[in-house]
Amino acid sequence: MTEENKHEAQEQELPETNDEQQVDATEEAIAEEVDPILAEVEDLKKQVDQMEDKFLRASAEIANITSRNRNERELLQKYRSQDLAKKVLPALDNLERAMAIEAKDEHSQNLKKGVEMVLESLRHALKEEGIEEIPAKGEAFDPTLHQAVQTVPAQEGQEADTIVEELQKGYKLYDRVLRPSMVIVAQ
């Protein structure tokens, strides 16, 4: 190789080295610029994940509140007549006591018939609202439905813990006891 050829070969090698250095320098410069951007992207991803988690939790909480409110409204609607019924039950008892009185003359019988009509319409209205009498006489004593005010010895043919007499009727609204039956229980 002539010296000229060697010199040309060296010149060709030098630019290649400079190009490689420039490429390396450019890659380093890009890496220096990209690294903070990648770090920022990672931070933003974390923030998005946190926000998504908060959003999901808030959505679940809203769904729970909505469900709880709907259930409370349904219960309020179901038991709306509870307070009124508790206030009307003594009047119902008095009407039933009036019916127990024997009417001897025609005027008393007419009056008793009028009381009977009022009593029946009151019972019908209570039944429409879901208020029912609690069965007592002859039933097994249930402390959740009955209030024992006296016990008597069981007679022949009677089972223990059986209600032998009802002193005051009990009432319930669906599954809630408004007033337990006052009863006498055989032991």
C-alpha cells in the first residue's frame, strides 16, 4: 500500500470513530433526557393507580349508602303504621270490652250493633296495614310473643307451658311485636 492509500484509509477510520462517539454521545444525551421523563411517567402511573383506587372505593361507598338508604326507606314504609297502631290498640280493647257486655233491651242491642260495626271496621283497617292478633289460648307459651302474668298448675290433659287463658290480646305488625299477649300459663 502506498502512503497515500494508508492515509486515505486512516481518514476513513477516523470519521467512523467520530461517528461512533457522536452516536454514543447522542444516546447518552437522549438517555439523560429520557430518564427523568420515564421517572415522571412512573410517578404519573402511580398517581393514576391511586386515583383509580380512590375512585373505586368512593363508588363502592356510594353504592353501599344507596343500598342502605333504600333498605331504610323500605323498612320505614313497611312499619309506617306501627306508632298509630300502638295508640289505637287501647281503643280496640275498650270496644271489645263493650262487646262483652250483655244487651237486654232493644236500644242497648242497637248500640251494641253499632259498636260491633266500628270494631269490625277498625279490625279490617288494622289487618290491611299488616297488623294481626297474636294467637294465644291453647298455644305453646313463647316469651317473644306472650307475657306470662300468672302460672297455674297443669290440669289433666294439659301440657306444661301451654296458655290456658288470654287476659289481653297481643298484636304484631308483620314480624314485629307491637304488644305481647298477657296470658296465664299452665305449668
